[in-house]
Amino acid sequence: MPQSKQQLPVEWVTEHIIRQYFNNSQVVEQLKSGQVLARVRKASHPEQPPQGEPVCTWSQIVFYHTQDGAPVAIVHQYLRPDGTIGASGHPDPKRLFLQDRIIAVRAKHSGK
């Protein structure tokens, strides 16, 4: 019996590695074609907009999943008031659900 994606082992990787996997898996292209769906899980306005971003830019955690609900990825993004994605212009993957494992980056702590 196959493991559910929630029970797969987690491999902690660098931001660079998860971005490579994310880009190679063509999640954004699948999102544009409707194969993958996005659901904003959390959204907030930072007290101060991130450097270089306009006022009213949203900080969002977005869950990507297949049409049947299987998880694909969890990303962070800054959504500008004009609907474009801020910072690098691309979603920043935090967790990617692969066939045999989940790859993830650890949250950065401010040290406060």
C-alpha cells in the first residue's frame, strides 16, 4: 500500500536546492494550465512593506494541490496591489511533495 504524501519522510534542504526542484517540476506552468490549483492559506499585510515593495503588498502562504486534492507544494509570496508577485517575481517554495519524500527548508528565526 503506498504511503500518503503526508506520511513521507521529510528531507531538509537549502533554499537553493528546493528552488531547483520546484523549477524543474514546472509547478508554476501546471498552475497556469489548471493542472495544479492554488489556495491562499494565510495572508497578512506586513507593518512595513518589504524593501522595494509598495504599500498594501500582501505576505501570503499558498498551498498548491492537484485537482483531486493531493499536495504539490507550499510557497511564500509577496502579492503586490497590482496582482504581480514581488521580490524575485516568483513564488518562494518552502515545502515540495515528491513521489518518495517531502523536501523542505527550515523557517528562519530572527533570534529575538
